Amino acid sequence: MRTAKFGTTALLLSVVTASSVAMAPGSASASAAGAGSTYYVAPNGNDGAAGTQAAPWASFARAQAVAKAGDTVYFRGGTYAYTRANGACSGQTAKVDAITLNKSGSSGNPIRYWAQPGEKPVFDFSRMTDNCRIKGFDVTGSWIHLKGLEVKGVPQNNNRNAESWGIWVSGSNDVFEQINTHHHMGTGLFISGGSGNLVLNSDAHDNYDLRSNDGPGENADGFGSHYTPAGRPANVFRGCRSWWNADDGFDLISTYSPVIIENSWAWRNGYVPGTTTPSGNGAGFKSGGYGGDYEADAPKHTVRFSVAFLNRAAGFYANHHPVANDFFNNTGYGNHPNFNMLGIDSRGAAVGRGTLRNNIAYTGTATSNMSGTSAAYNSWNLGVPPTDSQFRSVSTSGWDAPRQTDGSLPVLPHLRPAANSALIDKGTDVGLPFSGSAPDLGAFENDGR
Ligand SMILES: [Ca+2]
Ligand SMILES: [Ca+2]
Ligand SMILES: [Ca+2]
């Protein structure tokens, strides 16, 4: 491990897979179509048709009724527009869904709902008229794999509720891959109680709950994982981007099983999307907490190899979490502050909580609430003050560039160590892959790219 070549993300993925994810993400089973039956859905399809490529169905509901574990349903490109939920609002504060996925696959044989390769199916909920709280997708089933879907526009049609949701997940062992969830009046993808889920190479952006009853912008995060009971397998966010959401980029408040966030980026959260007008909380990675209460069975969350920049509040925030989370090899740039480790002790008193190694804090303000943390080998501990010239680029634009063909993040020069940077090999071995004699500081190991 110590001299491992870092050049491929596959090495990192294999480490994480073995330790934390029930379903093998990135393996052949997650990226190849199944051995079961194959069906097709198209915007101009017909639910009375055969569901073949020549005669596709029209609706998700029709596909689910037929598909079983191991089957693959391909969605052709184009817009699938929804104007009403699949059930009536029983009152203005009731919850309804446009698409309910309540049929489970099985271990090794998920039900796959995938974009036709090379095409972009868009699920547009912006014209829904239901006068209550709305979920675009309500995923209650397990062993379901969604891939390549764009999901947008879930509205709030009254001001009696908190946020709506783009994708709501209470199932487990689901995979959400190459999902683009945006412009909802609520959170882009919200895990509520499920476990062992993988959110892979997905984007959440421009979400803004302007009709929330607790104030506009208070609840629309990019990604959330909440309410999972203790002792369950981790939910994992990998290769995800979250930007210009009115509240937080990633939010892990009120959950009792671990969450791992890695190789993910969060920026410009806490503003009205597309502006610098302050809106909700504005953390990049809000890493736990229970609304300021002490909880004895709080889990340790992990945030690593991730970047937060220009968020309105903290880039990496402990949010009153009772135990120390692991923050390894992250880069905070231009946040306020970059790392805020505000935790809580068993008496309810404020104390720093966090284990921080190999992180960079640059511009904005560096850190706060560090008393009580374990922090070493970070840029602010080492007397290695970052400067612009330590990086190949410090640009804050272009981070939303198109993804690579396999869905992985674009390779940008931004905030990567320059050749001969003083940030190279200044970190300490935390049991994760690195190149050279030691880990570099920050989210990007210098791999010659
Ligand atoms: Ca909030
Ligand atoms: Ca939030
Ligand atoms: Ca190194």
C-alpha cells in the first residue's frame, strides 16, 4: 500500500468496496446490463405495446409492472413530462409521488432502469399541479439501479410544507449512477432511512425551495442522507458534484449509520442559485449532527478526497456531531471557514470534534472550533502555507464541465498540486492509496495528470 501507484481510481474503489459497500460498485455487475430480459420505454411509446425496442412502452409504471430481478429497462432519450402524481393529495400537507419504485431486485440481480447508451431521458416534473408535498421519484424498493437519468423541476405548489424532493430513497442497496437532479423546489436526492445505497458519479444543482414554510431556501440540499437506524451498512456518495443549492451541498444530519463521501465536490451552496444572494445554511459538506442534541449512538462519518470551495458557510462542517468524523485529504478553498469542527460533548457543551489529516485550507478563513479535535499533517499544521503557485490552477470556474464517458469526474488542473509543489508528499499514511513517499496534501494526489 505504501508505494501503491495511485494512477487509477479503480484501486481506491476496490478498497472502499471491500470495507463499506454491500453491492460491488464499479464492478462488472454494476456497469454491465443484466442477464435477464431487456425492455424499452420511449417518450412516444405505448403501454399497450410489447416493450421491445421496436415497440416501446411509455411509462415507468408499466416497465416496473413487468420487470423483475435481473432485468434491464432502457429509457430512450427525450422528455418524460409529468403533470400530476400517481395518487391524489389527501390534504395540503400530504405527500404524493409521480414515480413510485416499490418493486425490488435481489442481491446480484438488481432491476436496472438505465438510459439507452448515448441518449438522455429527462424526467420533467415542473408542470405538476398537485397541491401538496411532492416526490418526483419515490424509491422504496431495494436492489434497484438507476443510471443516466436526468430528473428536474419538482415544484412546491403551496407554502404549507417544507421542501419537496427530486428523488426520495427509503430502499436499500440501490445504486444511483450518472443521475443529474436539478432545479427542484427541494433536495436533489434524499436518502431517508435506507442503507447500503451508492450514489455514484451524480450531480445535484440549482435546487431552491422558495415556498418552504420555514423560509425560502432553508431545506434544498444537493444530496442528503438521513434517519437511517444504527448498525446498518454505510450509504456512499462517490464522484458526486453539488453546486448552487440554496441550503447545503451534502447534508448528513440526523442519521445513525455511517455515511462515506469521497471524491466529491461542493461549491457555491447557500445562495439563491446562479447568484451570490444569501439563502439557506450554505455548508459544502454538513457532516452529521442532531440539531444540536447529544446522541450516544452517533456514527463516525467519513469525508475524503473531496473539494469544497466558495460555499457561503463552512466547506467541511461537523454540525454539532457528538463523535469525531474522519476528514482525510480534502481541499477547502474560499469557504467561511474551510473547516468548522463544531461538535458537542455528552453534557451538551460545544467542543471540537474531528480527525483531520492531509487537508488543505486556502483562502477564505482556515478553521474554527479546533480545540478538542485531532488535527495533524494539514496545511495549517505543517508550516506549508498554500500559495497560488503551489497549484496548477486556482480557477473556480469550469468545475461543472462534462463528465468522462464512464461518468467519472472531469480531470481539471484546478487545485491540483503543481509540479514540485510543496504540497507533494507532505501528508501522512492514513491507510489509503498514495503515490511517492507519502500522501500529498489535499484532494488530488499528484499523479502526473
Ligand atoms: Ca437548512
Ligand atoms: Ca440542509
Ligand atoms: Ca504523494
